[in-house]
Amino acid sequence: MNPRQEQLVQIARSQGPVSLEDLASRLNVSVQTVRRDVQQLAQIGQLVRFHGGVRAGATAENITYQQRESLNADAKTRIGRAVAARIPDDCSLMLTVGTTTFAVARELRNHRGLRIVTNDMAIAQLLSTNREMEVHLCGGVVRARDHAIVGEAAVDFVKQFRFDTVIIGVAGIEPDGSMRDFDYREVKVTETAISHSRQVWVVADASKFERGAMVEVAHVSKVDTLFTDAAPPGSFAALLAEAGVTVEIAGR
């Protein structure tokens, strides 16, 4: 999304259903420009169109891995660098499934002595090229759309370990502080990783605030540090502070 489209999505999320004319006025562009933006955003699941207007995207289904990978790519890269800068050599990590956790893995390629468990085949393949790392890939069901490893076998595998830090991505963070995702089987693996880690770090770009999904992963009170790319909107800052969450905003 370009900056105008990101602003458009934020208006729809904060205001609710909104007309194309209202959006054009607030963004200081033509209705035709808004209509083109809305068409693109609807195709990637960020917005739902109705006659004369739009509302925030439906929460019942996720968008494809390729679409998620291209969304907010710069923000994810900055988050990945910020996280990697905080991770020392010779520690143990769990990286869960996601395009933002993959961005973290990209920045970890030159670390040494890391012992990493992941249920993301792409992350395992990327980091296994470093001979000074030990990479464990969960067993379980391979999810076709993104090669994530999910299911009870993956849960049992994670239970064997105790991690210094688990780094998780989520589909959305709702105003009540619940972090959410779409696949119950994936969530069960993440829940287990959280319970077997000394620290919990969440990586989520700013578009994840106020975005919903069907399955609750955990409440933000379980989180030690949240890495994002912009200041949390509205009441989220107070919510995170009350929960004792350290917020680290990745700079450009």
C-alpha cells in the first residue's frame, strides 16, 4: 500500500463504513482516485466495498502469503532489523509463521550460535544455510498456502524445548488487547511456544492495530516487547503501557 492507501484503510477502520465522497474529501483527491484505491485494497482483503462506500476488511479469512509478503514490505524490513539488533549470538529462539517473522529471519542470517526452532519452512530453509546455527523444523501438517507446519505433532515438538525468546507474528491486535489469527491449528503452536519461552516478542506493523481475526492467540499482557513501525494509535498506547509491554518503533 502507498501512504494514501494506508491512510484510507485507517479511516475505514477507525470510522466504520464511509462513503467514497467522504474519503475523497478527507484525502483531498478525486472520487475516481479513491475508487481505484478501493478496488486494489478490496482485492487484497483490506477493504470491503458496498454501494457508494467501503468498510474495513472482513475478518473471517486471511489473504494469500504472496499478498501479505508485499504489504508494508519496508515496515517489515525495518522491524526485522530492529529485532535482530536486540538478539545476541548463542541464544535460543522460536520463530513462528509469518511474513514479518521471515523479515526477522533475513536479518539473522549472519548471527552465530543461534539455536532456532520454527514451524515455517521458508524460515528454516533460509537460516539453515548458516553452518554456525542449529535450526529445528517442527513436524506436522504442511499447510498448502504458505508451507507452515501446524497441528498436534507440531505442538508436541515445541513442548520439548525451552526458549530464551519466542518471536511471533499475528494477524491483528484488537482494541481489547487480544492478539488474533486465522488458523486454530497454527494458534495452538504459537500458544505452546509462548508458554515455553522466557520472553515473548511480537512483531506487527501498524496495519495490524484494530484488525480482527477469528482465533485469539493471547492477550497483550503476555508480551514483553512489541516491535512495530509507527506509534500505536489511540487507546492502544495506554493499553500497552498498562499491560507492561515495551513498545519499540523501528526507525527508517
